[in-house]
Amino acid sequence: MKRLIYIILPLLLASLVLSSCEDIFHDASDLLAEIRDNAKGYPEPKRIFVGGDFSIMWDGYSRDSFTVLNGQGNPDGAFLSENFGIEIVGYTGTGNSGVQAFSLGKEYVYVAGNYGGYDESNTEVANPAYKNLHRYWLDGTKDGTMDLSYSPFSDALSTSELYAVSSLSDSTAFAGGNFDPMTVPMDGYSELIGINSSGTGTFTIPAIPDGSVVYSVETVFDDTLTIVCGTFSTLGSETGYSNFAAIDNTTLTAIPFGVFPPNNPPLSFTQALDSAWYGDSLYIVGYETAMMEGGVLKYKATGTGFIEDTNFYSNFTSKISPTIFDQPYTIATDSKGRIYVGGSFYVTTENEHQGIIRLNSDGNVDESFRTMIAGAVRSIEVQKNGKILIGGSYTQINGESNYNGLARILENGNIDYEFDNSFPGGTVYAIAIQEEPQDTE
């Protein structure tokens, strides 16, 4: 590092003669920032949690719907060490089976989905106490072990569907889905519930009526807000919502948005599917079933509510109209404010994009990012070092075969060959990352 600095500093001094002060300032700042990032960059994650609908044998272990990997994509034998052969089974509903969502808190990882329980002895008999939602300890002496006292859905019917979970720092959680009306303890038969820290009861939050569906729940801004996406028009006693809303976690009341969907054709969402944040900007990915089109909307937080950024919307639609997305499923942002959208689509702009596309912060397609995925992308997680984990149901990436629903790509869209891409197959609906601390030496 010292040798690199000795080389760089004379170049910067020479540029004082050749460049304006403003240009030098920016060039030097960018160069020093790059050096700093390389010296104190993030390593690969400590763990990668993978959930979905799969039943596989991997390295001699049976895994059904849930597995844990290390930062290079290899099975993590340290996690679940006492019951590594765990299988999630027993779901009898009609929705997507298996694990649908994770939430990483300070003490636990929460595992949510459509399953009737777990099989701790590989006998294909589910323990119904842990259907739909359970959690594992993170770090410490209990690291990787299941919290056997936590069973909030123990009385739920095996047809209930749980698609989303988001935990807070106090270990309370929001959970959403499509619950059976007879399910206990669904307070008020809401499709969105608040679960206390022990998992023994609920707390009152604005209800989403039975018959609606919640697809995504995300707690943001240091636990102050929760964003809910789905198909609903009522939240608590208020009506007029168009499939997504924000909840103030302190007052447990709804926060107002601007007009949504915008009166700005061709997009109007009948389904809000997922959300992502960057700075004070909220991005919502959705789908219009009648027109079979999807897209992304951007809202800015104002302190008292949210206002739609119509310039982002206009740039986005004009750039790739008339074919926007056939079916998006997920959205994520990276540390540079760029937006990744995954789904089952094929878009032609200046280049071809399949399965995943990256947008700049103004809504325009980032043509420098090109990844062609033959299939559907259901989950995107961006690591702090910029690499992108992709889960879904697909068999090819950039024309290369032998990819089976889980892979990692680099910031430029190329395949990360250092990641173990030998995942045996199935559909991956959820990925979560437990990062290692940043190297500050």
C-alpha cells in the first residue's frame, strides 16, 4: 500500500500544473477513495442463507427448502451443526412451497415460508410446532442452533401462506402473507401481523383485511418504518391504498404517500411485489396483470410522508417502452444507488437484458451491466463488496450451462467463478447475507 501511495502522489503533484484545481480535487478524491476502499474493503460474507423449494443431497447432507453457505458458496457445516439434516416439510396449500423469506436481526435469523413444520430426524414427519416461521440464534455460544421456544404459528393451519417477515432490533417482527381465516393467532384475521419478541403473542398494528395478500415486508431507517407490499386497498381503518404502504413503527400508524399508482400511463400496479431503499429514496417494483407489464416507481421521503419522483418514472418508461417487464419479482439497490430488478423478462434497449436489469438512479437502464439469465430471478442480494447473489429458477447464465437457481455475479455482470456455483437445483425464493465486519486495518 505504501509503495502504491508513493507512485500515486507524484502523479497527483504533476497534475497540478496540467489541470484546473477543480479537476484535481475530483481526480484526487476519486483515486484516494479507491485506495481506501481497496485497503479497507469488505471480505466475502460470513454466511449466506438460502431458502426456496428444493430437496437436495449436498456433500452428504439432506437439505429441504433451507441451507446455509459460507462466503464462497460452500455448505456451512458449523451452522445447524446439531440438526444439519433439517427438512422443512408438511405444507398442504396451493401457493409456492418452501422458504419464502429471511430476516436477519441482531440475535436471530428468521425463516419464513409455506411449510407445515420441520423434520429434525429425517423421518419425513414434520414437527407442527414450527410451521411457517421459526428462528435460529446468530453468533455467541448458541450460534446456529434453533430457538425451540419460538413457535408463533404453532396453531396455524397447514394451508396458511407466509411470504414475508421483517424483524426489529428488539426481536419483535412483522409477518405477512395469505393466511387462512381460521388461523390462530392471526389477530383480526389480518394478512399482516405483529409478533412479540418471544413469539407467544401478537401486538396491534394496522390490519390488512382477509383476502388480500402481503408479498414483502421491510423495516428500514433504523427500525422507524416498515414498508408493506402486496395486493390491498385497506390498511387499518383507512382505505384508498393501492397495494403498498408504510407504517410508523413508533406510533404503529400508516404514513401517507402521494398519488399511487400515478396517473401516468402505461403503468398502474395491481400488485406491488417488493421494495428497496437508497438514501431517502424508496423504490417499488410492481406488476399490472391486465396489461401483463411491470416496472419501478420511485418515492422520496419528506419527513412527514412520501412524494413520487415522476421524472424517474418518465425516464424509465420512455427508455424501454413498449416492452417494460413481462413479470418482475424482486428489487435491490447497491452502495452506489443503482437499482437491480429481477424477474422473468426479456428486454431490448441498446442491449439485450434477460432475467435481471440494472437501472441508474435516474431510472435509465445501465447499459454497462449485461447479464442474460435463462429463467426467472426471484431474489437479489447485493453484498457490501459489490458482488450480486442471484436466486431463482434458471439453468443458464450468459450462455453457460450448469447453473441451477443460485449463482453470484460481479458488478459488471460477469459470472463470479470464485463462487461455488454447484448448487444442485430447485427454486430459490430467498437469500440473506450475514456480513463479516469490515477490515479497518
